[in-house]
Amino acid sequence: MASRRVTVGKILVWALCLSPLAWLLARGFGVAGTSLGANPVEMVLLTLGKTALNLLLITLAVTPARRLTGYHQLIRFRRLLGLFAFFYAALHFCAYAILDLRLAWSTLLVDVTQRPFITAGMLALLGMIPLAVTSTRGMQRRLGRRWQTLHKTVYGVALLALVHFLWQAKADLEPEPWIYAALLATLLGYRLVPWLRRRLPDAKPAVTAADRGIEPPPSAREPRNQRREQGDGHPS
């Protein structure tokens, strides 16, 4: 029953994650009188980029949601959500390089090196590549503990993606980027507080068994030979 629910859930995740792309294509082809507006390239870039950021935040929200709800099967969808986030980030870059720059690689190089928000976006995309490549269970077993260390870089990727969005969206004029910033701060704070608690020195003194009124075991009270003399003559 649980496996069936997971299968149905993954089908729903696929459908929901592909719906922004389907809607974008429908508008691009003018289905039902829709369009991409006066600036279609900007609309494509914005839709793909925000979808990638949305899915990245949803991926980071899986662990808190699992812990708060107790529904541990949510973890089964995290890898799929993360891969879709990378998929849309890659499409976002391709749309920028092909539709906006028309494959002018020299212009791309100048943008990446001289425009900070594009630099941040490119670093975020490059950071997602090893996460996507090593997302399989086989790579997880092969890398061992290094897999967890590697995949913790997703927090830095999310910060870079947010910076990319904040800088290009004129965050001083629009509230939406700050909503994204608040969401990411909440998700990172949820992980940071327990991490700090584990590393803070314990101020409470060590409590011994005697302090708790628990009598220590016989081995701690009397020598082994003495116990044998008081017993039945057989080793305990």
C-alpha cells in the first residue's frame, strides 16, 4: 500500500513539475489565444528561472516537512524534485544563451565575468551539476560519507540562486524577492539551530550514577574473588 502511494505521488510530482514547461510551450504556440506577452524572451527566462528556484526551495523543504508531519515517505520525492530544479535551471541557461544572446559566446563570457547577478547564477548552475550527477543510490554508496558532505553544498547553491534572483529583480522595488529570501532564511534556520545546539559546549555538569541514586553494579563495588567466595563457587 505504501509503495503504491509513493508511485502515485511520483506521478503527481512529474505532472506538477512539468506543468510550468507545458504552460510555457502552450503560450509560445498561442494555444487558446494565449501568448508570451510583449517580451517573450524575458517571459521565458523569468518562468524557467523562477520555476528552478521554486523547486529548489521545495526540495529544501522536504526534510522539515517530513520531521514536522512524521510522514517519512516524503523523503522519497526529494531526489526527483532536486533533479527537476536542475532541469529548469539548465533550461534557464539554455534560453539565455540561445534566445537572448543567440549563442554569442564572447558576450556570454563578458556577462559571466562582469555582471555579478549572472556570475551568481552561473555559479549556482555549476554547483548543481555534481549534485545531479551523484544523486543516484549507486553514487551514494560509492561516495559514502563524502556524499553527504557534497550534497550539503545545496545550501550554498540556494543562496547563489537567491542572490541571482534578487539582483536581477530590482529587489528594492518589488516585495516578491524578499518573500523568497524569507523562505530560504526559514529553511536554513531550521537546520542551523539544531546544528549549533549540537556544537555548543554542555554547561550542565556530568551526572554520575550515585547522583541519580542508582547503585553501581557489583563489579564496581567489590573484587571478583570476593564475589566468588560469597556465591555458589561458579564463575558468574
